[in-house]
Amino acid sequence: MVLMVARQGVKGGETRVFDANGPHGIRFVMQEPLTALLLDDARVIHETTPILPADGQTEKGFRDTLVLTYRAAGFQAP
């Protein structure tokens, strides 16, 4: 699970989710707090593009997410 906690003063951070066995996928930007994405790592490949300061932004920006990973046999298990 990826949960958007907060985002301010940045552009980019596009989330990309693709079928692990083919070319199909989606791209979107998580903007609102509490937006959640549930993934099955065995079925999809996912990534997020880098963030950059928003146009005209003079203060530091941020993109905070909470990532939770669960595996039946443990995190490092095959």
C-alpha cells in the first residue's frame, strides 16, 4: 500500500503502475492526503518519478508517503 500523507510545493512525483507481464499500465499523480494505492507486487511493476520544486516555489517542498508491505512468508522470503 502507498498512502499519500502530504504534498506541498512540488511538481512531478508521477506514480506509474504497469502489468508485470505486458505493456499495459497507468500513470497518475497522487495529490490529495489520504489517497491510497493498493498493489499486488507479484502482478505489477510500480515506480514514482522524482519530484522537483514547483514553478515559482521559493520554499522547500515535499511529498510524504507511507509505504506498507506485507508478505505471507516474511519480507525477504522468496
